Amino acid sequence: MYRAMPLSGVAERWSSVGVIYPSPVSGEVTIGPVESGMRAVVEVYDGGGRFVGRMYDGVVMGEEVRLWVGGLSAGVYIVRVVQGRVVRWYTVIVE
């Protein structure tokens, strides 16, 4: 399990710590907590920093976002989650 701190410095109730799990993963990954009822954008970058794709862009219903990463090649990926002014970065290993 990896933990991340928001890079924006915005202090909000839900922004102090986030997690992404499981890692390593071969199918679905869960990111949370996220602010329910608020738009979230989730982007994935490969280990070299190259943009792989936007995995989610929409209003979150619940406190987690679940993504299917089973189609990605094995390797280390950086996941960027943006909600309002809060930006979080996570690292995940895809098997």
C-alpha cells in the first residue's frame, strides 16, 4: 500500500492522506479517499513520465475510485488524481 500527501497544500478534511491498493496489481486498483460528489480526473504516466492515458474523468459517487489497469503492460506507473485544487500522486506496480 502506498500513501501520498497532496502537493497543493490545501488543507481539507479528506486530503491529508490517500492510498492506492493493491500494489502490485494485475486487474483493478482502488484509490481513496476521494471527495464524493466532486469531479475527479485520474491520469496515468509510465515510469519514464510519459502520459499513458486518462483513466477517469467524472463526478465521484462514493469515497473511492476503482480503475481497471489490467490492460497496461507490466511495470511501474505514476497515477495523478486531481480534485479541485488538490493534486495527489501515487505509484503503482502493474504485474
